[in-house]
Amino acid sequence: MNSEQLELTIGWLYPTLMSTYGDRGNVICIQQRLRWRGYKVQIMPLDQNSTIADIHSVDLLVGGGAQDRQQEIVMRDLRGAKAEALREKIDTGTPGVFTCGAPQLLGHYYEPAVGLRIEGLGLFDFVSVHPGLNARRCIGNLVIEVTAKRLAEELRAITGSPAYVIGFENHGGRTQLGQVEALGRVIQGLGNNGEDGTEGAFYQNAIATYSHGPVLPKNPFIADWLIQTALRQKYQESISLAPLDDTLATQAREAMFKRLRVNVPTALKL
Ligand code: GLN
């Protein structure tokens, strides 16, 4: 199929309430990588004004971070039929990347530092609890290696090497995984809870992570995996993506690994 005939719609969850630390950069990154390759792309905000049909119409999902207060507003809106529609999308393999506050809301619940527990959608089998205003926030650069089995294999097929993801975390909540697979293991930083060495989660084709940064421009191979997966889901055939010149991203990654003194395996293609 010719790329000009193909089109993807990115569903952007609550853009005005959930986009801390440049998380909108993830939307821009996917949009631009599609455009560079000649695909058509639409951005559909999914928020208080959206219908169930809007949610069903998207091919890819992006959700950013938020403060506790905004998370509460979002969860008041994301109930009933809307919650069901989003649940169905993710359950049936719509790919997505959800950062920090967004995955907290897709887990069973988030307990903020102040106020009542916010019930989540229960899509990811994990819970997130803020240990209180006096607890140290988890802030700083974050480097992980993707360990979620299928994702690691599919990313390896794109890059030819293990997937090292660079991000920046800033969260008070601590996440404890249930049966869901972790996204990766922490190499530098704190990740889900600063204790068990896990970071994020991977369910169906949904990536949950504490990595802001925003994470996709810093790790463009994840953007390409999302695009490839969305195209496969929509058009029911495997479409290989034209390579792009990622020299600047590669140089930025090299600089970060050096600065953070991360020993990358010699096999790593950045
Ligand atoms: N409010 C959440 C926390 O502190 C999420 C923060 C964020 O999305 N950056 O854990």
C-alpha cells in the first residue's frame, strides 16, 4: 500500500489537563514521524467534550502526566461508557504510551498525598500510592532497559539491539505491580517505586512509564514501534517503515549515556 493512502488518528487524552514536562512532545513526535514518511495523520483530543464514537475512532493513544488535582478531574469525567470505550480500545490492542499520571489512572487506583483515593480503570494490574507530603519525590533522569518480552523482541527487530530508554521522572506516587509485566528494569533512577527495580508496565500494546522527557523524541524507536503497531492493527498487514535520519536523537542519546555514566552494552545501536 502506498503511504499517502494510509492515515492514523492519534487520540490525545485530556490535552489541557494532562501534559506535564513536555509530554505533548510525544504527540508531536508521532505526528511528525508519520508526516515525514508521507502518511496522513490526525490528532483527536479525547476529553470532556468527546463522544464514545470519538474514542472508538482513534488508532493510537497518548496520555501525559498531571498533577493530583487534574487527575481527579479527569477521573470524574472518565467514567461509565467513556471508560468502557477506552478499556475496549486498549484490551483489543490499540497501541499507546501513557506517562506518569496517565498510567496511574489506568491502574486500579491512585492515592494522592492529600484527599481521597481516585479509582482508576483497572486496565493495568497495579496500584499507585503517594506516601504523603513529607515523602521524597522521585525526580531525576531515568534510564531503563525494556524487559517486557514481546516488546523487547519487537524493538530489537527495529533497532537490532536491546532497548535502552532514556527519560526523566518526577512523581510522588509509588506504583506496585500486580500480575502485569513490567516495562523494564531500572538502570538509573527510581522507576515504579524506588525499591524493586521495576519501571512501568506493558499490557497488550499499551506502554505505561514514569518517563517524561518527553520519552518518544528521546527514544524514537518506541515512536516507530507505536506507528508500526497501529498500522498493523488498522490495515491488518505488516507495513515496514521507511528509515528516517535520527542523527540528532542518536547524538543526544550518546551525550546522555555519557553524562549519566551508563555503561551501554557494546551491541547497543543507539
Ligand atoms: N500526581 C502524580 C504523582 O505525583 C503524577 C505526577 C506526574 O504525572 N508527573 O505521582
